[in-house]
Amino acid sequence: MRCVVLGILLSAIPALTPWPVQAHDIYGKLIGQHGESCCHGHDCRPAPWRIVNGHVEKSVEGEWITVHDEAIQYRTLEGDDGSTNGGHWCGTTKAGDYGPDLTFCAVLPPRSSGLK
């Protein structure tokens, strides 16, 4: 009987415990300009950003890459920890036929929209 009660209690713990959300979950609802998912389950990450000569650049894997204007979304992502001042990047590096880097979506905080 004790084993049954213990089993019931242990099976209820996951439903009662607020487990931390997976880090990539903040990108799940991020949609690109053509209605496609930006994320693909693994392509997004926090990324520091800067504006150089009127163009947005993101630091991805230690290199600064230029992000085309069509990919930029000015918004706040729920769950952003602030470590990159609200900057996030979704894309792929070393994209083969597409060039060295391919940006699906880039996120900047709303307050940055007038800086360019």
C-alpha cells in the first residue's frame, strides 16, 4: 500500500512543480516576414547587437555579421534575460549555397527602432 501511495505522489510532482522552461522556448512563437517559423527548433540564440553606418550587426559565434532590414523585428521576447540588451538572432552559419551566414529573423528591443 505504501508503494502505491508513494507512486501516486511521485507521479503528481511534475504537474505541481514549476520546472524551468527550456531556454529555446522563448523563440517558439517568433514568425518571419513570410509567416514561417524563425526558429526551426535550434536556430535562435541571444546575440549582442550594434549599429554601424546605419546597418544592424549581430555578434554570432564570435563574428559580427550584417543583418538585412527585412529580417529585423522590433519587439520584446518574453523570457529574455537581458544579457544582450534584447538582441536575438535566428539563422544559420556556414549556409553553403546561401553564403556564409543566413539570417531568418533578428530581434531588437522596441526602443532601438529609431537608432538607425
